[in-house]
Amino acid sequence: MNTRHYRRISRKAADQLLDVAAGPDQGALTGPGQLVSVLAAASAPGRADELASEQMAVAAFEANHLASVADSRSEQMIKSPLAKILTVKVIAAALAVGGGGVALAASTGTFSGSTPATSRTSVATPATPVPGWTNPSAAPSDSPSPSPSASSAPAGTSTQPTASASASASPSPASIPQTAAGLCTALAGDVAGTTGSLTKTAQEQALASGAVSGVLKSNSEFSSLVSTAQSVLNVPDYCALLLQLPALPQPADLVNLPVPLLSTLLTKLPVATLTQYLTSLPSSALSTLLTVLPVATVSQLLTSLPGSVVTQLFTALPTSTVTQVLNELPTSAASQLVTELPSSLLSGLSGLSGSVLGLLPGL
């Protein structure tokens, strides 16, 4: 409907129209009679039938009008800050590609004067800790925090646990990487110059080759093997224990492996393989091995071997080492060994503890 007026009436004419509408004889007017009738009807009191649903209509209008206004204002309050944030982030991302990200962040107050600037790739730490969540933006430490024993060690000395450590230290089991066996297999293949599978004997021969050191030093793929064994020279025997090869590539160097690693690997070997390894060790290496390993490990190893093998090992050891081992073993393990060892060997021992002497027959 067109509501525009091409000619506006004057204020005086409007007042006359309204005055006439209020009079009792407004129906006699001919000119503006229609307007007068409408105004008179609008200003008249409402009839009972017209006012019957007044309260219901007013309540419905107010409920609908107020709800729409509240929703509209709520949306505006939400959308306005969100739109600003998104706009700033989009502009910041665009400028970051062109090298202007830092400048924009500084101008918008992203960098606070009380806190250092952070990288654009940093990830915020969640307010509530999430199990298993780690902050990828946290810079890794260049070196692990030294343990109390490591920090008190004199300068220039190694703090890594090796076979020369005291047996009373009772080191915890070593953690062996899951990929270690696969890397040992690949190392043997690289030394042998083949990508195919090798027999255990061929693997042992490859690891015994002098070319192992060169391959380890030139290929960073095997760095974890060197790290776990703590020396390039220790890797061949480490791999032999992992792969349970028929013989040790370097029997005399077995005791150079870290004590926790030795303890873990030796107790996992089949009896036949363990027998092969121990009987191939030189007397000095065997003596060192039995005196540096934890007592629990020595007890487990010796009691799992056949009596003939134990006799062979103890006969090859100095009497001082035999005495030390028997004195340190639990009574149950010492009792089993005493029954297996020849009386000629036992009678020549000195310095046995009272508990061990009580186990010796006829003594």
C-alpha cells in the first residue's frame, strides 16, 4: 500500500479535523467525513466483546516480542566478538605467510609485556590435564637430569652402569627398545652385504666381523643399538644375546655390557644357549660376570643349569670367586650347588660362612 502523501495538510487543518471528530455533529460533514468517522470509532471506548481477549492478546504479543528481541541481542553479543576474533586470526594467518605475523601480533596486543613472546606454532596447554596429553611446543631437554649418584661422580668418570659396577647395587631391569632385534638383524645383513635373511650362524659370523664398527659409525639408523650397549664395541655381543645366536662374537667383551642389560638378557636365554655362552667365556670374564651380577640373577642362572655345567664352571673359577658366590647366594640355592659340586673342590675352599659350612657334608 502506498502511504506517501504528495501534499501535506497544515497543522491548523489537522487540528480542525480532530476538533470536528470530537464534536456531536461530526456526521454532517461532507468533506472529511470519512476520516472523522474513523477517528471517532478509534477514540470510542471498547465494547465488551472487543475486550474479551485483551489480556490474552497482550500476553502473547509481549512474549513473542520480548523473546525475539532477547534472541536477537544474544546473537549479536555472541557473533560480534567471535567475528572480531576470527577476523583477526584470519588476517594474522595471512600476514604470517608473508612475514608480517609478528608485527600484527604486537599491534593487536598478542604479545604481553610481562610474558615472553611465543612461537606462532605453539599449542596452548589445556586447563584440565588430559591423560596422555603432552605439550608438543615444550622444548625437549638437551640432556636428561642427572641422578644423585651421577651428579656426585668425579669429573671425567663414566656414570653409566657397566659390568664393573658392584653387585650389591641391584640394578633395575634394563629397558630394551622393541626395534632392537630388528636392527640387529639388519646390521648383520648390512655387514654381510645382503638384504636376504641369514641363518643364526651367518649372523654370528657377520657380527664377529671387524666391519661392524664401520657400519655402526656410518649409519645413524643403528644409533639406538650403540646407545643401549653404551659402546660400538659392545654391540656385537648385545645383538648376539638379543638374537640368541649360537655363540658370542666377542666372548671376552661380554662383561663390558651394562649390568642391568646383562641381567635382563641372560635370564631370558634358553638353558642350552646360556650354557653355550657361559662355558665359552674365559676364566677371568666368567669370574667378573658372577661377581658383578645381582645375587638374584646369579642364583637364577646357576640353579637353572645342569649340575655338570655348574661343576665345569666352578672348576674353572678361582677358589676366591667360588667362596664369594657361595657366601652370597640364598641358602636354598647354595644348598643345591653344594650337592652338585665335587667334595674335592669344596674341601679346598676357605673363608666360607657358617651357613654354607653347615651345608657341607662331613664338615
